Amino acid sequence: MSLVDVSLPEAERDAWLETIAGQIVGRRLEVPAILALEMHRPLMFLSSQALVVAVPFLGALVGPRNVLKCSRLLEDRANLDRLLNRIEELATARDGRDAPAQEASDE
């Protein structure tokens, strides 16, 4: 299989999105991340094509297949919505777990 044939199956796509969302929420950066992602929504496809051009440079750091898979992830705007939804779900779940501890400390 050549680098041109790199595909991103749904299971792998979901794993990438889950990892990214988990890292963002784990660092409590959901608000700045959502703002940045929404601001750059019109540039998603252009970014995916820029990654293809940058394969020789970024490929040396993270591997050419990973760069191309990231490019495939950015090609589809629905993936941005999936990522934003997952960030919001994880943040809501985290805040739900934090609420009882905060109420106990207030008393």
C-alpha cells in the first residue's frame, strides 16, 4: 500500500477524535479549543491540503502515514462536529462528577 492509499476507517477516526477530546477536556481547555475550532471551521479543508504538502517535513517527526491520516480527518467537516460534540459530552460528564465534591466543600 502506498502513502496515497492511506484511509481512515471509522473506528480509527473515532479513536483519534476520542483521544483529542480527552486531552482537551483533561487539561480543562474545552472553551478555548471550541472557540479556536469554530473560528477555523472555514479553513478545515485548506488545512488538510496543507498537511499533504507538509508530509516530507512533518513525516520525519510523526510518520508520513499519521500526517496523511490527520489530513483525512480534517477533510470531512462532519469530523469537526463529532469532535466538538465529544468535547462537550466529556466536559459535561466531568462537571457532573465534580459537582457533588464542590457542594460538600461549600457546606
